[in-house]
Amino acid sequence: MNSTGTHDQVIVHWPHDALGSFRCDNWGPLPFAHPAMISVVPTSTSVRAITYAQQLASGLGGAFLRMSSSVQRVVCNGPGPLGCRGHQQSASSCVLALVGDGGPLNDYSGALAHWISLLAHDPRYRVVPICPPSGRSSMLGALPSGLQDRKILEWTRSPVDAVPGVLGAADLISRDYRVFISYRQEDGQNHADDLFAALAYAGFDVFLDRVRIDAGAHIPDRIREELVHKAIVLVLETPLVGKSAWVAQEVAIAASSRLGILAVQFPGGTRIASLSSRRRYVLKPIDYDRSIDRLTKVGIEEIYRRVADLHRFWLVRRRYQIQRALSNTLLHRGLTNHRITANSCLDVVPSWNPRTTCSIRTSPRMADLEDFRDLDYSTALPDRWHRAVLAPGTLAAGERQVNMRWLSDRLKAGLFDETDIKRVSDLLADTTTTELK
């Protein structure tokens, strides 16, 4: 096995002009567990379709630049989507981002036909149809029959809104978008409701206490459980928020759990002292209608954009932090024979058996069923306690964690908290043990 794993490149193809030529950008190093190839292809050579595709490619580049301070772009004069070396990388996701403009489809690059021919028998290949607002019907009519059952991604403001969906299709970021709204009911309920509706419509799993806490539930445990299950916390800084002990507690839990935090300051709103200005968005006059005391459509869209941007960055960063912390601790214990795999597992050869591989699945948020299912694709053999999930929030109280511990026992797959990194390393380095529990 290789040591510690490396940062892999992401290849992005995008149309350079209306003559059918493509530019190829190689991005790296990036904190992803596996490489990916993303081909941004317009549905035709129309100026509008090509412009939309170029905007999406630019948005992808901007996302990569925010994810790593050391990332660089190398321009390759490669053959474009069809002949790229990304097709030959067995661990690489191959995503075709098909960007429409509301007009007819002309597969001038040949990429669409190539992807369709591979969709049925190669799980690496995915197609993401993307279109302008209210363009779903025309896009659906233009797609070939093999793609008419695919979900079409409509952007709100620009094609850049499709970046999270494309990165999710490439398995570079999580496709489950989770956000917790923290607010003071007396003056924040309407704003929270508006944002809940907008984020839920955009595909986020949104926690709002008024909607998501069942009658009779123990509120402190439920809130803590939901917080560690989310990726970011959206704090509404209204004038009365400083009087809310609940909001102060939620922000403290989010900070200690190293979740992403975005504060939105309303006119006359009270700033939460523990949050720095870089984590705050101050509403502009165009974002807020004082006459009705409500967010405008522009304001809701701006907050959504910032939440989506922070969400994709924070999940990647959290997983990378946990992986590196575990890898560094293993190195300190003398376990150099380990690597990060394509499904975000860290495969380790333990001291107690050089012919055994233990697979540790790392998660940036509370463990869920999908983390245990992903262990089925790991190197370690099942039913021997050589597999485990390492995730924050494992020690939290609540029904979700009771279920995960039950699942852990049934599958003989360990369940560890982020704070257990040293204990996991000790188990792997201890020559007297034969179990990863």
C-alpha cells in the first residue's frame, strides 16, 4: 500500500469557442479522495449555450480555488471530452455537465453519445442536464430518450448555481445538503420560514425547530443531535437574537463541533460577539423590504448562494481535516502503510497482522446509514471487526445515534467519534490485539 494518499487532480473540459474546440484545465492539489473528470458541454454551438457552459466552468474553478490555498491550474492541450486520459483512470468519476440554452440539441462534440453508450454498464459515468430558469420543459424535449428520466438541474441566478450539483455528481462533495437555522422566534420566525422554504426547495435537509421537533421530544438532546448531523448553521442576527439563550448555545455547539457558520445580520440586528466578521453577511437594501419586514427574492437568493458555497467548501474541509488527523496519528504510532481510497476510507495495515487490511470510513458529519453501506466497497473483509466509521457527534445522545450503534453491532463494524482518533490508532498499533473495536 502507498503511504498516506495524495491529492488528486480534477480535469475540467469546457468549450473555448463556437468552432467545437475545448480547453482542458487540470486542477490540483485538492483535498479529494479520488480524481474526477468533468466535461462541461453545451447543447449546441449557439453563443448563449457556450456562454452558459463557460460560466459554469469558471464557477467550478472558483470553487476549487476556495477549497485549497495551494491549488493550481495547468492548461492542457488535450483532445477534449472524448479522448481525455480521464477515461482511463479506473478510480475517476466521469461527469458530463450538459448545459442547455432552451434551444434544440446538437451533439456536435460527440460527448453526449459517448456518455449515453457507457451509462448502463459503467458506474463512473454520469450525465447532469443543466438549464436556465423555467427551461426544464424545453430541455426535456431536447434530450434523447436515454436521458429523459434524468433529473434536470435548473439554476436560479446563473449557471454557477449548478456547481454543487456537478461536484456532487462527481462524488467530490456530499450530495446530501444539510443546514440548521438558528434564530429568535419573536422577530425571526418569518425570515426563518422564508429561508426554510427556499433551502428545502433547493434540495437542502433543513432543520427548523418549529417544523422538525416532535411533540414530547427532549429539546436540548434533539437540538444537539440535529446540529452535529448538519454541515453548517445559518444564524439570523435579528434585533432580539442577543436575548436568546438557545441561539447562544447552538452557536457554541456549532463552534465546538467545527461546523460551518454563516450569520446573516438584519437591519438593526444584534451581532453575536463570538462570530467574526468573515462569517457574517450584512443585508443590503436590495435584500430586505422594510415596509413589510421581509426578505426580498434577491435577498433570499443571495443567502442561498452563500449557504451553498459554504456548504460545499466546509464538508470537503472537514473530511480532509479528519483524514489528515488520523493519518498523522497513525504515522506517529509507526503505521506508515496506509492510504486514502476512492470512497473516503483510510486503509491501514495494522501492526498485529501484516496480511490484514483495516478500513476506516471518515465522515464530515454524524454517521449515517450510507457510511456503513459504503464500507461494503472497502478493502477490509466484513464480519471481522476490521471495518469502522469515524465521525463527529458519535457520542451525542439521541435516537439517531442509538440506531447507528445498533447497526454497528449488527454489521461488526466499529463506530468511533472524532475524538477517538488516538484510540483507533492505538488499536491498530497494539500487537496484542486482533480486533478493531
